Amino acid sequence: MLSCFVPLLILRPLITAFLEYILAIEVFKRGKLMPIAITCFLFFLATYQFGEFLYFTSNQNRFWLSVSLFSTTMLPAYGILLI
């Protein structure tokens, strides 16, 4: 675990991920215009934030780095669907 970070700054990605997951669920339930694409986009944004949080707080850094990289890689594909 890296100890050079302020604990309150570590909570920012967790809070952001939590809000993005809630927003993704709401868009999936009530979305009118392309709800699947927007939900997937929000889901991968939240997964990146959650992976970033767990990267800095857990001992399995390589796994969470891979999760964050995968979700970041998926974002342009879903972004193109929104154009």
C-alpha cells in the first residue's frame, strides 16, 4: 500500500464510483435515448474509479490496475456509440 496519499483524497474515487453506479442504474431504468450505451459508458467510468480506489488501498495492485486499464480501454468504444 502506498502511504504517500492523504486518506481523504483516497475516498474521492470511491464516492465518484458510487455516484456513477447509481446514475448508471437510473439511466438504465428511466433512460429514453440510447440507455444501454449510456449505461455501459457510466458503468466503465465507475469501474475505472473503483479500480483506482482499490489499486491504492489493497495489496493486489496488479489486478486492480488491469481492471482500471480494461475499463479505460472500453470507454472510447462506447463514446463512439454516443456520436
